[in-house]
Amino acid sequence: MKLQDIYIYPIKSLGGIRLEEAVLEERGFRYDRRWMLVDKAGMFITQRTHPILALLQVEIVADGLMVFHKQHPEKCIIVPFEPVSQHRIQVTIWEDTVEGQVVQEEVSAWFQQILGLDCELVCMPLSTQRKLKEKYAVNGESVSFADGMPYLIIGQESLNDLNSRLEKPVPMDRFRPNLVFSGGTPFVEDAWKEIKIGEAIFKVTKPCARCVLTTVDQATAEKGKEPLKTLATYRTFHNNVMFGQNMLLLEGEKVRVGDALKVVQ
């Protein structure tokens, strides 16, 4: 088994970026989900309720993140790596409420205009510690603005198995993984507890429960019923539809496409 793809999603619920190599950090890959859109109450905004977010693509450039509309690339803005504003607010993601830093008024205004939403873009300062639940943590780890865990891995064979059951195959971007591996059998990742990718070691913490976001076409922002409808017929456990495995980092500094994947336990 080998590492086939690496993805980061700098702004939560916007378009992802495929990388050849990525720097490992406790709270997730460097730049992964360190920014997030929130409403005026500080509640996180995602494609679950606003599928239009799928149409905004992110690229890493010299001085920050370039965000542009996939169908109108001329509509773009640079989000600076370091916030211009000193304004900090309480933001909520699921059951966690932590401190986020507003990036810049002009940036928030651009998102408001493009999306037609009263929203702000915040980043996660290093001082913000969003702790993992104790039952999953090893050393009191923190996580980014990701749904729950620093890393998500999925086997290509698992997607191939799903697509063999669908009338119209779906790409891996429906599931927003960080790591995709080739080789093995469908859902072989379900049995893992600890793995090594290159020189990095990860603890596999729990399966990933899937939601309606998987039904949003990432190229068009159109919502349907698949692949969740089919996935639910054979991947439902304890009333949750599972696909992929969540992980946290035990040791390592970097991973690269092509790295060997070995099961430790």
C-alpha cells in the first residue's frame, strides 16, 4: 500500500488542494482548515447548509491564500496568512466554542458579496487550543477547525467498491480526505489501530461518520441523494454512515505521495 494523494482544505468547506508533500502538525497538515467562515453569531458555515461554498477554490500563493470562484475565476481575493485585524471573537464548531481571529474586514466583505451571506472569515490563532475528546487523545492533542480529528484517511479501493454500486461514479472529493492510499482491499482501513506512512506514525482513532455534504457535487454545487443513499445500505453502523478513518499524529514531520504505508497494529 502506498500514499496516493494528499489534500488540504485551508478554508473549511471550500475547495481542496492536492499536494505532492505536506508538513505534519499536531492539529493537522500545515494550513489545513486553519480558516473558517462563521455567521454573525460565530457559528461555523459549511456546504451542509450552503452548497455554494463548493464553488470557491483556494490556492496557496506567496503572500497568502488566493480564493476564486470556479465558474468566474476573475472574482478573486487574497487572504493574508497573518490577519490584518486584531479583532477576536468566540466561534462555535459543533460542540466546541473557541477563539477565532477575524482576518480582515475587506476579506469578509468579499465573501459576503460572493455568497450573499452575512459572514466573516476567521483564522485559528496558535493560542487557540481546541482539544480532542479525552477518549481519543494521546497527549492532550488539539485539532484545527476540522469536524473532529486532525487527519482523515480513505483507501482508493473503498471508493472503487462504492462506485461499483452507483449508477454514476463519484470522485474522492465528495469525502474530503487528507490522505488517500492505493492498494489493499476495500475498507481495509477499518481494522487499523496504528499505521506508518513513510517515517510518520498515526493513531487511527475512529471511523468517519458521513453527512449530506457528500451529496454536493464539488464542481457544480448541486445536491443530490448519492452517494449517501447507496452508502447507507451497507456502511451503516450505530445509525451512522461510515466511510474513511480519522487519525491523529503520533510522530513525524512530513509525508510525500508515494510513501509506503505499513500497518503497525
